[in-house]
Amino acid sequence: MTVTIVGAQLGDEGKGGMVDRWSEPADVVCRYQGGDNAGHTVVYDDPTDERTESDDTSAEYKLSLVPSGAVRGKTGVLGNGCVVNPATLFEEIEGLRNRGLDPDVRVAERAHVIFPYHRALDGIEEDAKDDHIGTTGNGIGPAYEDKAARRGIRVGDLLDPAVLRDRLESLVPRKRALCESVYDRDPSAFDGAFDVDELFAEYRAYGERLVDNDMPVNCGAYLDERVERGEQLLFEGAQGTAIDIDHGNYPFVTSSNPTAGGAATGTGLGPTVVGSGEVIGVVKAYLSRVGAGPLPTEMGFVEGQTPADSGNPDMADLADHIREAGGEYGTVTGRPRRIGWLDMPMLRHAARASGFTGLAINHVDTLAGIEKLQVGHAYELDGETVETMPATTERWSECEPQYKSFDGWSEADWDAVANEGYDALPANARTYVEYVSDELDVPISAIGVGPDREQTIVLDDPFQ
């Protein structure tokens, strides 16, 4: 059986926590797209973690590339739809080992590799743009560009020194020329990022290290074998639907497909395998995003991210309150996230694009204590009511949200609420989440009322 976890909004929905929550019955957790631009935070009580008596008893793991299930001792796979920075990969694995874990991570030989020149060009190109996309600067976009242009270097190429050398000698001079001639930057200022000999030595060593740790796999065949054994597979999406390269608000998007269809192309298993399982859309009870682009229900204003004449400065204090209560700062970038009310047209679009069979609604506790809540129920566009996201970013930016108001709920003992179950959730919170479920015609699988995996009300286990 398979379960696919999809971000229903703009990323940062709490997918890592849901993957951790449902990875216990899983045998394999597989990332199917993205790279180390994806910040997943997993929190749970870890008896092996060495800390002082004054520390909190919950261990926090911040991962950007290793699949979240590694914290639970599950086999983690980086599928062919991912772009892999070997330095980040081994750094995260060593970090987990230093905390007493023994992560088993496999990497698709067809996955493309991020090189230092990708990261250098990522920063240079972002600086040159008039409208900043909000890239992490980790080289994700340039690596996917090389993949689409059929000039990328894949994990399998690192395993053959002759092939690696040939690829680098062909590609690096082009990157150096791009840096020098187009952007008027000195390639030598980037610490060997454009030096064939240095890159070959470093990445040949990564290839040897991958082999020594038995990590490279033919991903589709490897996963198919696990399915044939009757094992449970959990597919972990990164980012969110509204920044999907095809289905998001282009060009303010990531460079891959976080939607459920990406689980098939990004792993090598067929759509009938992915589609025969469950697809859980993860929803934050409000909205957040890092970077530029429209956000019709935005509260407040974040300098350098909110477009001019957008946002609602009158709600800056409320946005700041939610940002602090929800820890809304990028896991990878550390940047403050923009905050908005829940946007139902965005969620309708996401549910259709991925075919959700269940919802996980997170951060319900974060909204506690706010007297009145609003939800963008629909948009007004050219005098008409629109219930889903327009196809173009320009049209989306012209949408005016039509709000539906809800009474808020008080703070609660969220540990007790999670322990007692759905009926212990404040009545107004139940009204709020049931509205979301009814509008999307998708049942609720789980409700998150805190960052710890145990602070989750599970209504339906997708593996059962």
C-alpha cells in the first residue's frame, strides 16, 4: 500500500510532522521531488538524545533533504525526481548519527546532482531579477534547468569517474562563461565552483562514499520490489501545490511537482500504484509563504517579500502574533513568512490537482485566542465570484477575497485535547475544520494541535 503526503498550500504546512506521525507503520519513506530547499521539522520524545536536565524533553530534528521517516528508523529514499546536494545529504546523515540514530538512506541513480556552480548561479541570477522569486540560493532551480536541458549530471554519473570527468569538462566551461560574460562576475571568486579539477575530486569522492554506504539504487525497481513484498510505502512531498512548477502561481514557483502526480514520475512507480493508495493533503489552518508573489488574503506586510500595494498593514499586529505563535520562519532560510487567512480557492485547486482522499489540518492551536477569524471563501474577479485559483499569476493578483467569518476559540490544554480526541477540540475549532472538509468534500484524517507528533488528533489512519 502507498500513502502520498502533499502540501495543499504554499509549503510550510507541517508535512514533516505528518510524515513522522504516519511513518510508524511504513517500511519506506520516499521523497519524490525537491532538494535541500525543503525544510521539514520533526519533533518527538527521543530517549537517545543527549541534553541537559533543563532542556525540554522533546527532541527537534530539522531536515532539508533526508526523508523525515529517518528519525523513526525507516528506510529513506531520495527518488529520481529529487535534486541531491551530496554535501547536505552526508551532513544531515552524520548529524543524525551523532544523535544516536542510524539512518538508512538510499538515493536514486537517476536523481540529478547539485554542484557548487548551481548554487553560485542561483544567487547571481536571483540578484539580477527585478521580481525576486524567494529562492533559497541552494541551487535547486539551476540544477533542474540542467536536467530539463539534458545537460545535467546524475547520481549514477558520480559512480563512474570517466563519465563524471567527461560531463564536467563539457559543462563547467559553459557555466564559467555564463558567470563571466552574461553576469559580469569573476568565476574565481566562488571558491572552486567553476574549477573542473576541484569539482571532479570532490564529487568523485562523494560517489565512492555513496557506494561504500550502499546508497545508490535503481529507484523504480527498488521500490517495486518492496511493494511486491507487501511493504508499506509513504511518499513525502516537499513544498506545496501553489508553488508547483505546473499548477502553481508561475513564475513564483519551485522547479518540480509537489502535487501527487509527481510521486509517480519522481519515483519510477506507475500512477496506478500511487493512485491506488491514499493521498493526504496537508493544510495549515491559516496561510503562510516565504518569498514574493500574490497572496490575496495576506495580513500585514513583510518588507522585501510582499508586493507593493498588497497585504493589509492594518492587520500587521495580528500577523505578527500568528507568526510568533506558529514559529513562522523559514526552516532553511530563517526568513519571516508572510501570513494570510485561509484561502479556500487555493485549497479547492489543490484538492482537484492531487485527488485528496484525506486532509490533515495543522496549527489549529496557533489560532487559539483570536476572537474573530476570517476565511477567504471565494474571490471576486471582474464582478464575478470565482471559487478556484485563476490559471495566471496576473489574474490571481487581481482577485479580491470574499470572506466568511468564524468565531474563534480559547487556548486549551492541547496535550489533553490530543489525548482525548476530536470531541475534546473546542466547539468553534470543530466548526472551522468541518467547514474546510465540507467545502472540499474530503474527510479529515488528522488535526494537528501542536508541534509534537503526539499532539495530533488522528481520525483516520491512512495505512489502515
